Amino acid sequence: MSRLVPAKEMLDKALKGKYAIGHFNINNLEWTKAVLTEAQELNTAVILGVSEGAGKYMCGFNTVAAMVNTMMETLDITVPVALHLDHGSYEGCLKCIEAGFSSIMFDGSHLPIDENIEKTKELVKLAHDHGMSIEAEVGAIGGEEDGIVGAGECADPEECARIASLGVDFLAAGIGNIHGVYPPEWKGLSFETLAAVKEKIGDLPLVLHGGTGIPTDQIKKAISLGVSKINVNTECQLAFAAATRKYIEAGKDKEGKGFDPRKLLKPGTEAIMETVKEKCEIFGSIGSAK
């Protein structure tokens, strides 16, 4: 039996409480365990994000859903957890509905707006028929995500209103944010765009992709303007890589059985947990899973 929940309720609650829920991408067993364990420790709801590339790497969406559900039972995770497809194609969304995910994101931002609307409308019905939540995207997010490259565009508020009216549960609108590491010449978030979008969509939670590297004051301002879900991936990857490098460069893998993958991956796993904690503090979600 699945313990997963749709993301809608936790995000509606976050919107009212003026905080944001962290969406942390998972890439393997260690990543999943680290995020779940830390979320339980912090008493916060959490969203586990899975890109199509990561899903393929972990042997398919059925494997991911089975791993997460079993792990939640074994670890006795009681905080709300959503398993969410990140930047899904139409076909990817269908696969995740079948696999038992509790939430999907359809990324039709690269399509003409009318085609984006048509496909989003169909997936909204399918997701809701299966008790799942659904996120849509308007205006490409900069950087690269599974081969789709965007330059940090800002969404058109009118297009956001059209997508929001289809019954999506939360909306990702480009406001100058990008995936990956932010370049030195990045101009910051467009709060003017964010305010204009919010005016058009009302009480619909907004999503901020590319949460790695955005200054804390900008994140907090975005939350105050209606952002209720913030995606973090690169920052956890960088923390994991740095901790693993430090372990190997210190020669720990050559001490006793330090080469054992359970020992080798432990510092990186702990670094992910620390990153999750730092982010949840900024997002204001700690202790919110009452």
C-alpha cells in the first residue's frame, strides 16, 4: 500500500502559511534515504522529484515508486511525501500515472501555447482521475534539464492565466530563474513578472525551479509573493560530490574497509541531508507537518 500523497494539499497549506515546500530531486537509493530521513527529522512535508533521465537511470518509474514506498515503510516516514515527475513529457506523465507516482509535472513550455493547453487539459483529467496532483509550466526555465535548454525567459502572465484555468494544482512560471549554477552576469529574479502572474492566477501555488544559487533574500521575497514549491537539485549534487572528493583525497578509502561503498558514500549522503536542512530553514517549512 502506498504512503505517498499528492502535493496539492501540502502546497495549498504552504501558500496560506507563507512558506515553501522543498522539492529535492533524487538520483539513487542514498539520495532518497537522505531526503526522506531529513524531512522526517525536520517534521516537514517534502516532494521527491524524479526527472525522466533519473528515472531511466534508476531502472524505470516502477522501480522508483516501489523503492520509495518500501523505504517509507521501513523508515516509518510519517511526514507527507509526494513522488513527483519533474519536467515530464506527455509520454513520461502517462508512465508515471501507471507506475503509481502521486504527482506529475507536464512541461509543455517548449510547445506552442495552444498545444501546451490541449495536452495539459488532457493530463489534468487523467491525473485527477487517479488522485494525483499536476504541475504545468509556462515560459521556459533557463539552463538545461534533460536536454531542454532555456535562457531564463519570463512567462507571459496571460498565458499563465490560460494554463491555470485548466485546473492544474500548481504552476511553474519562468521569472528569470535557471537550472544549474547561476552565471556571474545573472540579473536576478523578475519580481515584476512574479507579481503580474500572481495577479492573474489568484490562489494557485507557484513553483520556483532552479533553486540552487538564488540569494536567500530573493527566495524569501518570492515566497512572500506566492511561491510555495522550490526545486533543488544541483546544490545537493555539488554537496555530494565535494564530500565524496574530500573523503577520497584524505585517503579514507584506503583505511581498513573504507572502500566499502556504504562507507564511501556516507559523507556525500550526510552532505545531502545538511543541504536539505539548510534549504528547509530558508523555505520556512521546518515543523510545518503537523
